[in-house]
Amino acid sequence: MSEHLKVSILDIIHKLKHSCEIPNIVEAIAFEKIITEAAAKAGIEVTEAELQEEGDKFRLEKKLATAKDTWAWLDKHHLSIKDFEKLVHNSLISKKLANHLFAPQVEKFFYETRLNYEAAVTYEVTFENRDLALELFYALEEGEITFPEIARTYIQEPELRRAYGYQGVQYRKDFRPEIAAVVFASSPPGIIKPVATPKLVHLIWVEEVIKSELNDELREKITSELFTSWLQKQVRLINISTQLDNNEEKPADELLKQT
């Protein structure tokens, strides 16, 4: 193989098509156009100071501590400094439009759906055999075994086994309804009786139940969710056409006419 490999724009487009990523990219482009048009209609603008602050946040998130780091990142992603400024500008416009449209609705939406934003910290081991799950549940209650011992014995996936089946912090809507009903009615910390779902039986240790609170983080999350839902609705209301030619599928004589 030669030391130099040339990748063209056409190669990139073909790869995107073959990896079935084009619909996602088209949707992202549509989102950007919708945001730009809606922001202009709403009179939303950004100042130089806001752009500088947003750019600093972006570099911090990407761990671009120095100018050299930033230039290397831009080069890796084939971006010019103007591209970077546009990227930051679009991000800021998107946030400002989201707040403009939905920040006033967040509190009402939260109180109407606050149960969805309750969260729980859980550990879980799943079984196909309900009798085994019940046997281990009663053994736990009697102090004959610990949950970490169960996890080490019955979890097959290495990383999950090392974490004793830790599921992290999950919102109520992240659980199956039959599991959520039991988890959020429990008195943690402690084990709950095995819950059967269509395929598995779940043995769950509930570490903590976190009541919903409308703090700054949740406000931002709800605003983002409402904004994304709005964007998806806007996309469904419009007809998107693309200009991607499937040249490889055209007859040879037609291709020759284009050369």
C-alpha cells in the first residue's frame, strides 16, 4: 500500500450513505435551518461577549486548554477558525431560542409531570428463574448473603459484575412501569421483592430515591426536551428534499454524457 491515501468529498459522502447516516445528518441540517429562521423572526441576536463566553465553555468541555490544543482539534475536524465561530454561534442561538420559546413553560410542565423526574439509584441482577430469584431474595432478608455476593455470582457481563449491577441514577420514565411502581414505593436502602417482566425476573437493591426538584439543572433539561420535541414536530411539517445523486446506479452512457 502507498504511503499516501487520498480521501475525497465523494468518498466521504459514499461512506455516510453506506453507513446509513444521511437521514440523521439531513435532520440535523433541517434543525439548524429551522433554528436560524425562527431566531431571526424572534429577533434573537448574540453579542461578541456572549460568543467569547460560549467559545470558552466549548473549549473547556473539549479540554482544549491551550491555543495549540484548539488548533490541533480544529485541524483534526477539518474546521477553520470561521467554522469554529459559526459552530459556537449556532450553539448559542439554539440555546437562546430554546429559552425564548420554552423557559416560561418549564415550571408548569414540571408540576404537571413531576413524577417523571423522580429518580432512583439502583443495583440489579436479572434471572430467568423466578424461584431462584425468590430464594436469593429471602436469603438476603435473613442476612445469609449480601447483594454484592449475588451480583458477583450471577452477573455474566464483567464490567457490570465488577460494579455489582449498578444501574446509576435513572428517572422514573427510564424504568419499565411494573418496576417503577415498586422501586418508587420502596423505603431505601434495601432489597425489593423480585419483579417479573415478560422475559426476566429482576432482583433490585434500591440505594436511594431522589424526589424531583426544579433546580437549574432540571430546568435546562426540561427546556432542552421541549425544544427537541418542537424541532422534531417542525421537521415533520415540512417537505425536505436532498440533492444527492446516486451516480453509481445510472446507466454507463448517461455517466459518459456528464463527463
